[in-house]
Amino acid sequence: MPVLLVSEGCPASRVRPILVVEDNPMDLDFLLQAFAEHDVTNPVRVCRDGEEALHYIATHVTPDDPDLPTIVLLDLRLPKVDGLDVLRAARLRPVWNQVPFIVVTTSRENADIGRAYELGANAFLVKPVDFASFSDVVRNVKAFWLQTNQPPYRDPTVRKP
């Protein structure tokens, strides 16, 4: 099951990737453009449906795996396997239970919001409809989740004292 490798990042300063689970090409394009606009240096791994995401989760199962993401941006409305089912499956794995999941979806339904949080989502964001708003969301995600928040798993190339 192919996972699109969007960027390698800088090998000298290896950082964990961002996993994006998104099937909509326009939303994915907005997201990647916004990452570039805000100088997000993390490599980006993309799964285009829930089945690919489940395969990715099942393949990367240890904290020292350099492809274990620092955050996951997860759409709910996915082909093959729903985003809530992806979240549920991820949270059953001890390593993935600690990875922050940010739901980014078109749904504003209280049932979806509540269920996502019950299953362990760390944040729930409604997708913006234009690039400027998408860019603002990415700026905020970068500021908090990539710069301020302390991730559960650090860069695997950094040696422990």
C-alpha cells in the first residue's frame, strides 16, 4: 500500500514526519502549500484512504521508528475505512496511543466531534474552504503542535544522555 512521501526533510536535522490522512486532492494541495508557506520542515507522509492509514499504523509500531509521526492530521470522511475507525485502531496500539491526532474534517456534527474525542482525538478542526483560512489553521497547528507542544517521542537520531 503506497504512502506518498512528500518531502524528506533535512537529513542533518532529522525530525519526525507529519502523517496526513486525506483523500481530497484539493484539501491536500492546500495543506501542502500552507506547510511550505509556513516553513514546516517536517517530512510529510500521506495516506489517501483509511486502509492505507491502517497499514501505516500497523507498520510503524516502535517509539524508535523514525517514521512514527510527531502528529497525525486525520480526515473523517475517507474511502475504504472511516477516519473514526482509523483513530479507534490507532488508539489500541500503545505507541500510537500517545501520538497526537488532530481531526481536520468538513463535519461540524456534534456526534462526530464527541465521538472523535471519545476515541482519543487531541483536537478537532473544521476544514476551511479557502486557502487563506487553511493557511491560518496550519500556522496555528505549527505554532502549538510543532513548536510549543512536547511530543511523546523525540527525534530518534538524538542520543539519550
